[in-house]
Amino acid sequence: FDITDETVPLKRVAGAKVLYVVCFNSTIEEAELAELLRAEGRQPCRNAPQYLLGLMKKVTEDKMPKEFHNKDLIAAEPDNEASVFCREVGVPCFLCVYRGAARRRLNLIRAGRKLYGHFACIAEDLVS
């Protein structure tokens, strides 16, 4: 499955925002994500896929903080249909960057699954 502008259409987002990369270091259910972030004064990043791609473009692997090395970054925004993509068989997915030994690979990860400790989520400040 190739990720292209046609298979994963993203709208251009204007403006900067403060992003947080949040690691839970344990397995959580996707349904718990917003609640756990809220407890830290955060929420899933709105327009997460666009900001994830921007983060990967701006911050090279050698500039990533050590605590995020070997963490896969996921743009999980469960309450926004625009942040969910479908694979060829109609399976809903989030955009993800698999990271390891000095390489990055853009992929789609099935939505509604457990998020294991090697995942880190893109978050922003909680907006009431």
C-alpha cells in the first residue's frame, strides 16, 4: 500500500502551535488516549497528520530527544474523521511514523487497537 496524496489526502494547515510528544510507556486502549492526555492538561493534536508530517520534516532523527528514540509516532485524533484514513479494504487507520535505527517509515496503523508502550502520540494544550 503506497501512501500518496491520493491515498492519504491532507489539507494544508496554516499556523504554528506548540506540540507535545507524549509517551505512556505502557499499553493503553485507544479509548483511554484522550482521558490520559486530559489528565496531563493535553488533548490529541487537532489536524494531527499534518503536524506529524511537519514535525518529521523539521526535526531530523539526530535532533529528536533521547527519550523518543525508537518510539513510533502516531497521529491519533480519534474524534476527528478527517484524521482517519482507510486502507484499500476500508479498515480505518491513523497515520504513523515507524522509527528505528536511523530510519523512518510512514505507514498507516489500524484505528481502534491497543497502543503499545513503543508508541508516542502527538498532543497539544487542552482547549476547553
